[in-house]
Amino acid sequence: MEASASSSKGQMMDAGQDSGEEELRRSSRLRSTTEKMLAYQREEAHRKEKRLIHLYEQWKIQARKARELLKVDIPENQIATLIDTLEKANNDVMDLYMEIRDYIAPSDETEEKLFHVDACEAVTKDMVKIAYERIAGIDGEFDGETVKQHLRELLNRDYARSIYGSTVSLSSQNSIASMVAVKVADAAAELAARKVEYEMLLEEEKQCERIQQLEEQQKRDLAAQKNGLARLKAEKDIRAAQAKLNIYNQGGMQEADVARADYDIQKPLGSAPIHQSFHGPVTPSRSQSDASHLAQVVQDSIALNRLPMPEPSMFTGDPIQFIEWKASFISLIDRKNISSADKLYYLKRYVGGPARKTLDGIFYRNDDKAYNDAWVRLNHRYGQPFIVAFRERLPNWQKIQSRDAEGLRTFADFLHACQEDMPHVKGLEILNDCEENQKLVLKLPEWAASGP
């Protein structure tokens, strides 16, 4: 039993000795930081540095604000709040700064930026000291000049100049630089856009000049063509007058010569003459009669050509005039052998007033259907003048006064127009009814309605 106990005790001692040696070997190994851990530490330090810079700038704002508030007479509770705010901002800056120093060495940029961080606590103590003296009333009653003198003395300290001075911070410089860069880029973009606009303007001016030159050339060509046409007409008139003179001078010419002269006058320029032969003797008296008749025909033809060309009147929406205007338009224009586009052009030319509004949208087309649609609209609106004229115009006609001769004449002309339209508009036949005649008589003056 003792042997077994001693053997087990020896085994336990050996095991303890082995474990101690293993622990010794394990603790003696040096641990090295991995690259991933180093990158994480750098990133964490950079984030804290940015946070520290932000807190430092906020503390500077609070310090300047506290200095301005201490220049005036403010309540004690506001001074106490100012002290707490300033001390809290100072503690946040210093705590984070010490944490960064314990964690990792700050970067050169942070060191340069926080060159005066150590002055943060000193400035805070100066401001808190002045605030406590204000609360304790050491200087007695508030004296603005004395307080300003104490605050002005703080500016003479070296560590306070960077805080109260007007030096622009590095972040402000970066911000201003970025703003300037943005403005430069905007100015460059605007300059490029203006250059493009200027180039396009020059190109438009050149194009307008070319168009103007083409239009002027076209006008010159058109004027030359018109002058050529006028010369041809003048030549035609000269030939006609010469032929007429020859006919007068040759009173004893034969009938064939008279017919040939008549044809020469009426044929267009450049056409080939047609020779006709006549047989049989012609008496001098008949030749003189034919020559006189031919001269009269030529004279009548020239006089007819000088008359103005007939054209339809302008239709402005009077339903009584629609039938007459429609007949003249169809006779003078619609029956001509021209295209539907030309007919639409003349229809647009001779329709105005309210009637023109009836055809809105039609003139954007130039086919047969558009021309037919235009007449459908006009016939539907003004093709029944009885409905428009009689049922609207006659009942609303004002009673004619006794001395209104012009009004009586206008009423008579209107009734005469209705009488002329009766064969074409069946609805106007109702005017022959006795009751309708009584209504018309009521519109007449008293002396005309009473009768003889």
C-alpha cells in the first residue's frame, strides 16, 4: 500500500513538473500582431482622429461664444450653464486625445492640426476662473470695461492666440479650396456651353444669309420671268394691231385672206399657220362687210380682255347670302379644271368672319375629302337660311319707327331677298301664311300698318 501510494505520488509530481515546464514554454513565446489587426488599428485610429478634430472645433466655438457672452451682464444661472458646457467640451477633447495616444501614435496631420490641443485645458481654466469671479462678485458690480480688459488680457497669452485669432482652420481651408474648385469647374462648363452657343449662332447667321440670298435670287428669277411674259404679251398686242391695220388697208382682199388674218389674230404666239383655200369669186361689197365685221370682233375682244376678271364675293356668315355666294363660287371656281388643293385655297380666300371659324382644321389637308368636308360643314351651317334667318332674325327684328326711313328700306330689302329665295328654300313659303303676315305687319310703322 505504501509502495503504491508512493508510486502514485511520484507520478503526480512528474505530471505537475511537466505541466509547469509546458506553461513556462508557452508564456515565453512572443505574440506578433497580424497585418489585418494593424489595418484595423489604423482605421480605428483614423476614425477617432476625425472625431477628435470635430470635438476640438466644437470646443473652440464654445470658447469664443463664452468669451463674447462674458462681455455682457448675464444672469448667474446662465454663467453656470456656460461653465458646465465649456468644461464638458474640454473634457471630451482631452479624454479622446489621451485615448488616441494610448491606443496608437497620432498621424502627422493630426499632430499638426492639434498643435495647440494642450492649450485647450489652459484656456478653459482661464475662462472658468473669470466666470467664477463673476459669480462670486469679486470685482463688485458689473463693469463692462473692466470685464473687457480682463478678457483682452487673455489674448496676450501665446496658447490663446490660435483659439481666439482669425486664422482659418485646415478643414475650412480644404472646404474653401473644394468650393473654389467646384466654381472653377462650373465656370469652365459654362464657358464651354457659351462657346458652343456662339458657334451655333454664327452658323445660324450664315444659314440665314444663304436663305436670304436664295430668296433674293428666286425673286430676281421670278421678276425676269414676269418681264419675259409681259414682253410676249406686248408682242402679241403689236402683232394683233399690225394684223388689224393690214385688214383695214386691204379692203379688197379675198375672203380667204380675211379668214387667214382672223386666225392670225386669235392664234397664240409660236403656233404654225394653217392655210385654207377657198374657191369661187367674192364680190367687193361682201369683202368690205366681212372686214368691218372682223374689225368689230377684234375691237370687242380687246375691250373684253381689259375688263376685270369676275370673282365671287366674300362670304362672312350671312345665311341669306349663302345661296347666291355658293352659286357664284361653283360657277367661277369649282367648275374649273383645277386640283382640290387649289379649290381649297380659293375657298379659304373667299370665306371670312364666323364662317371661317366653321372650317377650322380643314385647311391642314389638301385632298378631295377635305374639300368635300368643307362644303358639308358650310351646307350644314348655312344651307338652311330659313331656320337661321326667319326663326332668329325676323322675330327679333325691332319695330320700325315712324320716321325711320332707312330702317323701313332695310326691312323691305330683307323681305325682298326672302321672296327671291322662296323657289330655292321651301321653308320660306311660310311667309305667305296669314298669321306670319300679321307678325310682319307688326314690325312696320303705325302709319304703314294701319293702311289707307
